[in-house]
Amino acid sequence: MTQATEEGRLSGDEVLRVEHMTMRFGGLIAINDLSFSARRGEITALIGPNGAGKTTVFNCVTGFYKPTMGRILMRRSGGAEFNLERMSDFEINRDARVSRTFQNIRLFTGLTVLENLLVAQHNALMKSSGFTVLGLLGWRPYKDAAKEAVEKARYWLEMINLVHRADDPAGDLPYGEQRRLEIARAMCTGPELLCLDEPAAGLNPRESLELNTLLRAIREKHDVSLLLIEHDMSVVMQISDHVVVLEYGAKISDGTPRHVQNDPKVIAAYLGVEDDEVEEVLEEIEEVAEEATHGHQGGQPTGDAR
Amino acid sequence: MTVISQPPRRPSDDRLKRALREALLAGLISLGMFVLYVGLQTTQDIRNQLVLNQRWGLLAILVALAVVGRFLIVYLLGPWFAARKAAKAARAVGAEAPPQNFLRRNVGWIALLALMIFPMAMLWLVGPQKSLKWVDNYGVQILIYVMLAWGLNIVVGLAGLLDLGYVAFYAVGAYSYALLSLYFGLSFWTLLPLAGILAAFWGIILGFPVLRLRGDYLAVVTLAFGEIIRLVLINWTDVTRGTFGVTGVPKASIFGIWSFDFNAANSFGKLFDPELRRPTLNSAYKIFLFYVILAMCAITAMVTIRLRNMPIGRAWEALREDEIACRSLGINTVTTKLTAFSIGAMFGGFAGAFFAARQGFISPESFTFHESAIILAVVVLGGMGSLFGIAVAAVVMIGGTEALRELHFLKTLFGPEFTPELYRMLIFGLAMVIVMVLKPRGLVSVRNPTAFLHERKAVSSAFTKEGHG
Ligand SMILES: Nc1ncnc2c1ncn2[C@@H]1O[C@H](COP(=O)(O)OP(=O)(O)O)[C@@H](O)[C@H]1O
Ligand SMILES: [Mg+2]
């Protein structure tokens, strides 16, 4: 276990802090000296154009890549701190309780929906089965633990509205349900930080709405902080508390959704213009927006979805 | 293209034309291929001169076979396959109906019961002498392969680790028993678990460096390890006696109470009539061995079924599906793979010790790659992961090759020089190709889920990934 050597380097309300992280792939600098932090209980969104390095940040945080430089600190609610950059991927999930989903869904398609959720409880079940030996002999507490695991899976199936599909192969589900199942599976590991890589990508508006409800429910009912990569600005603005914007591997803006939305650098990055042309573009945008509101009354794209 | 001017054509007309065309093409190709190899034959006569024989008749037969065969395939078999495929697609894409009736649910127990009666029935039906063939050549032989294939199934079928060197652990088990019993005089029943533990130990030692590799690389390296163990056995002559093999491996005893040695004081033969003793003792030993390997198989099956329903078994199957997802869920994939590898190796070791006790003689010849390939073929043919399918595949493949030895009627068909044994492998290969064409995912191509909320539905293996780790 790679606990941080000095105690209390993160303040109590911080759950994750990335410090001066750089990631190189050969000559390509995918992330360049990135620092940000995520607060406990909040939804922190990581946004940026395609290829900005968002997924790479996730892969570094969850241990699938080792950053070339920098430090990643995680603080659990009990106060224990972990240097994630020194831990291997499965330890980050098991000990530091960071859990993730993937940009292209990675379910166990040949296992049933229920089995997917049981695999996620592997470590807890291994322990209660006496590392298989006692369980093999039909040890009583293991049987109870196995039942509990199924109940936990049932709870999450209820959360994602998939109880009726519990015994079907996961590969048989439609895309939107697969996304939700992957989130439920990540939650079954009992995380304190949940990292979602473009959870709304490829969803239709109805599925997208269900996703928002799910994310809100997760945040309200569970003691978990969210780190979220998202493309859809409306989703980001609706549900996130804090936004970090990346471009070409570097942070260009960091703050509340409002602040980021009005940051000229962000607008430039999203529209692909030079910095000195930003003023012009901003004016144009305002004009267009005004015309739009006059044209169709109240046709706001970021309307209230509650 | 003018669509209007075309006369209406029936599809079967089209098919006939296509079939004739393809048949003609096949005939031409086979003529071109065979004319030099079959049509003309050179032999040396007594004066060492080359003589050219012309065999146009034989050539004509072969070409005709190709033409007729191709025609039949295109004209009759093709549509049949297409219809089958369409019917399959029309059926529910996902799950198939779960096996519900009593017979199918309890197939394991019924098979076990039948096998318990089998030696006695054979003894009663064909007498002690002839029953030997059925109990030993068929029964014991097949059960050894069932056990090996079930062991390998944990590694390949469940965990998805392609191991081409499984026979190495079989060899470790066999040599552990043979050498330890010869040098230290330990009995079969102490050495049986020890052989399994030693094989598992070797599984871990080999597994550690190897399991970081994935897919094809893993396959090649395990193949090499299988060969290394065999080469060590050949070259470490002081201990293993090299290619001569180890002779006089002690027989198993009935838990040390009775011995199957004819001259021993506690010989089991003393219980029989004096003049019948030797042959009866021999068949009694074979029957005893049959029950031993049957019990070992039953234990293997029970342990495998239990493990599959435990977190570790589920992690194996998850590993076969997606290793990266497993790691994101906090599963230590290295130890998970190692347990699969070493438990599979352990069953191989048990089977090896039994094999040595049964043969009384072992040499590196018994542990070639050919053996690994057959075991793997049984696993793949049976349907990866399904114990029942694998057992059936073992009966078909091992029993089948044995049965081919006995096809004496073929001699009357092809003349007295025809030896069916030589064609065994050919027929065997053909049978495998046919099975794989008809059932590409093995005999049993559904997966039984390990847990369910409402009802247990079999999962079509169309959804399972074959595993590349
Ligand atoms: N394993 C890798 N090897 C080489 N280059 C990579 C690798 N992973 C990501 N990259 C590069 O890093 C950059 C950022 O990619 P990524 O993090 O996937 O962007 P996104 O913000 O769209 O998720 C891209 O240029 C990508 O090509
Ligand atoms: Mg990405």
C-alpha cells in the first residue's frame, strides 16, 4: 500500500489533487504540466476538444498509464492518503477506492447483467470466502455474504431500471442501458471517487436524461465524488459544480460552469480561433444568441431538466 | 442493363447452372492437380530403371469424385446450410430455452451411475478377459483424457489463457509419482496429492514470467515450456533415465490394505481361486483403476463446478471477457491467472500420477506436443467451459480413435493391405473439421450463468469473447 508519506497534505474537502502532471507518448506530449483538484461530494467536469488529453488524465488517475512526471494524491473520507501515481491500476480501485468507466464501454458481454455486478464485488467476496478455501467447503458466513452481494446488485439494478434484464447477457442490452450498467458496475466496487469517461456519448435524448437522473441520485444517496469527462456542454452546465478545461494537454480554464462558459479562452478553444480574435467572436455570439431568443421564445438548450 | 427483357427465372435453375459450372471447375482443377501425381507413376524395376506407369482409371475416379462432390455440395448442401442458418437467426437471438426436464438436469448423476455399473456390466456381459479391453482401453483411457481436458478447461475455457504446453504438468505428475515411489518407496495414495501439489507448484513457477504475455505470445511460450520439460526429461538421464523411460513403476494398492502384486503377502489375488489367480488379479486391477480414475474425475468436476460459482471462478470468466475491465474493478489479474494456471496444472498432475501407476512404464515419448494438442482439441470441440460437452468430446475423440483400430470390415472393402490405423488421424481430422463447421463453438455452445435473480437462462456463446489474455 502506497500511503502518502506526509499526512494531511490534502485539505479535508479535497478528494483528488493532480500536481504538475505530464504525460509523454514518445515525442507527443499528451498532457503538459497539468494541476487541478476535485472537491469531495462535488461533480468535477473535465472538458475540452477531441484529443485534448482528457482520457489520458483518467488513465493516469486510475493507474492504467504511469505519468511521466507529477503527482496524483487521493484522500479517502477516513483521512488516508494515497499517491496514485505509484500504485498499480487494481490497487487504485481496491485500496484508494477510485473507480471508472471507459469511453468505449467495457462490459463482460458474455456474462449476465447480474454477474457483471457480482464480478465488481470480487474483493469483498474473496475475503468473505476465506480466499476461496473456506467458501469451497461451504462456510456459512460466505453464503450470507454471497446473498448480500446479490442484494447489493439488485439495489443497483433498481437504480438503473434494469431489474427485469438481470439474467440476460450484458452484450444483449441496448447501448444506453450498457452505459448505465457500466456505471452501476463501477459503483458496486464501493468507490469514493467515480470517474466517468463520456457517459453521455452516443445516447439519445431520453437516455441522456435518464443518465442525468442516475448521476444525481448517485450523488445524493452515496458518499461519492464524481470526475466526469463530457462533450455535451449542456450536460456539463446542468450537473457539474466545477469545470476544468483542457486544450492540447494543458489547462486553459478552471472554475464554476458560469465562469468557464464566459471565459474567452474556452470559447476560442471550442470555436477554433486565435486569442486576439476572441473579442470579435464573443460579440458575434451575443448577437446570434439575442436573435435566437427573439426568434423562438424561450427555446433555451440548457433548459431545466429536473 | 435492361431488366424488362429478362425472362423470369426460377432460382433453382440458377442454382443448377452454378452447380454445374462449379463442378466443371472443380474437375478441371483436380485434373490439373492429380495428372502428374496420380495419373503418372514412376517406379524402379529390377534393373533400377525408371518405369512409367499410367493410371488413367484411378485419375478418372478421382476427378469424377471431385466433380460429383462439388456438384452435390453446391446444389444440395449449400441451400441446406443457408436454410439452417436462416432458421437459427430467426430463433431468439439471445438466450435459448434452459434445459428443464429431469434427464437433462441430472445428466451428471446419471452418467456417474452408468459409469459405476459399467465395469461390472462388462464383466458380466463379455467375461473377465474381454472386459479388459472395454474397461481399460476404452474406460480408463477416455477418463484420463476427460480429467486432463477438464483440468485444461479451467485454464483455457474459463480463464481464456491459451496454454499449448499443458502436457508438461501431466509429465510432472507422472514423473513425480514414478521417481518418488521408486527412490523413496512412497505409496500411490501419499504420492497422488503430492504429484498434484508439485504440478501446481510448477504451474506457479512457469506462470509467473509467462502470464504477463497475452494471446498468441502466451500460446507460443507455453508451447516452448512444454517442450523444455520434455527435453529435461530426456537429457537428465541420471534421474529420469532419459529416453529409456522409467520401468517398473509400482502399482496402486487398495489404500495400502491389499496389493495388486501377485507375490505380495497381502496380495488381492489371495482372495481368488488358485488357478484363476493371475488373470483375475489383472482384470481386478484394471477395474480398480477404473474406479479410481472415475472418482478422480468426479472430484475434478465437483471442484470445477464449485469454483465456477465462487468469486474466483467468476473472475476467471471475467478475465476471459475483458482483462482491462477486470483491473478497473480491483481484481488482481496476475494472481487470478496464476490460480487458474496452477489449479489446472494440479489436475494435470493428478492425472499424470494415475497414468504412471496404470502404465507401469513412462518415457518422454508419452508427453509430446501431440498430447497437448489432443487435450486442447477435446476442450475446444466440447465447447469451451462446458464440462458435459468436454466429456462427450473426449468420448468421441479418444473412444473414436480406439474404435477405428477395430474397423476390420474396411479390409474387406479396400483389400487386405488396408490398415485402418494409418488412416485414423485422417478420419479424426475430417471429423473435427465437420464438427467445427456445424458447431463452431463446440458441442455445447451455451454458457450456464453462475447466479440469477429471476430464472437461470443459458447465455448463447455468441456473446462470449474467446479471450486473448
Ligand atoms: N497509448 C497512447 N499512445 C500514444 N498516444 C496516445 C495514447 N493515448 C492517447 N494518446 C494521444 O494523446 C492525445 C490525447 O488523447 P486522449 O486523452 O484520448 O484525448 P481525449 O481528450 O479526446 O480523450 C491524443 O493525441 C492521442 O493520440
Ligand atoms: Mg477520450
